[in-house]
Amino acid sequence: MSGEIKNKEKAGLLQVVASCHFWFSLFLVSGLLFPAFILMWLITVLFDRRRYILHQLTCRWSDLILWINPYWKVHVEGREKVDPSKVYVMVANHQSGLDILVLFKLHTHFKWVAKKDLFSIPFIGWNMALNGYIPIERSRGKSKLRMIDKAADSIRSGNSVILFPEGTRSTTGNLQSYKTGAFRLAMETGTPILPVVITGTHLAIRKGSLLIHKNHNIRLTILDP
């Protein structure tokens, strides 16, 4: 029994160390790369109005974070279903704070619709603002209407937009009720919806916790538009 307790204590300690490593490396790398993001924005702002190049650099930021933290393997299926000449309203289920890093692995061009609070996070949120991602205050009706207007303008400018129609993370990994914003946006702009299914992230970083859990079966599945 004492050996079992010691093993549990050791596993718990290793989990805390891995979690500290993940969060420390996330902010360290984000801080070190932020000057590069600013420089890229300055170089491209006049000719790359969609900020395509900056977004692709941000995708590589995600690749680097996940490479430094080899606790999860991310598999992407269905890339061939994304037509790079088209724009989409992209919708994904929401399981974890890790979803944002994982969805950058799509390596396709899009603008996030994200909680306004995230834009104030040092380096990470500041880069979101540089990319022209779209903030929303979850509980405010006028903010949702402004989000729809900004997202519609972004689509008309040639950008796909990605949203979590559940509005918040699932604690179980099961789908929750959908909000209507993504579907209203698709109808108002005549834009096809591109569903992306995330599996496994709710086990990696659980809602309400900063601890990470090693999980080697994270999967992104792109469905038919």
C-alpha cells in the first residue's frame, strides 16, 4: 500500500512539473517571438491587408509550442476538404483551453472569434490583436451584434472566420447546446459552414484546471462543408 501511495505521489509531482513546463514555455516562447510578430506586422501591413503572412507565422508559433511540449500528438484528417480559394464559417466543438493551439495546426487562413478577455493576455492576446482577430463579450447582446458585423466584414474581405458555437468549454467532451451566431453569420453572408471535430483535448487540459494530462490521441477531423 505504501508503495502505491509513493507511486501516486511521484506521478502527481511529475504532473505538476510537466504543467509548470508547459505554461512557462508557452509564455516564454510567446514573449520571445512577440517582437517578430510586431516586425512582421510592420513589414506586411500595407500590402497584406488580410494579415495572411502574420497568421501563418502564428500557426508556426503553435507548432513550436506543441513541439516543445511533446505530451500530445495532434493528428489532422480531412485537409483536402478545405478549398484555399474559398472562405468559410468554420465551427468547432470546444473541449479545452488547448483547443486554440490545436486548431492552429489546420494551417489554413482564418480569423478567430474569441472572448474579449483573451486579448489582454500578455504577448498571446496582443498578437491576437495584431492579427485582427475578432473579440466578443459573451454575456452582452450588443457585443454579439458587433461581432457578427465585424465577422461579416472580415468574410467579405476574403477571410474565413472560426467560432466555437457552444460558447464555452465542455467539461465532459460531449457537445453542448449551440448558440446561433455562427449560423446567422453563415446565412447573412452566404458562406458555407466548415465543421471541425476536436477529440481528446478535454482530457489534456480540463476545464477549471491548470494541470496538464498526457494524452497522445488528440485529433482534428475536418468534415464536408
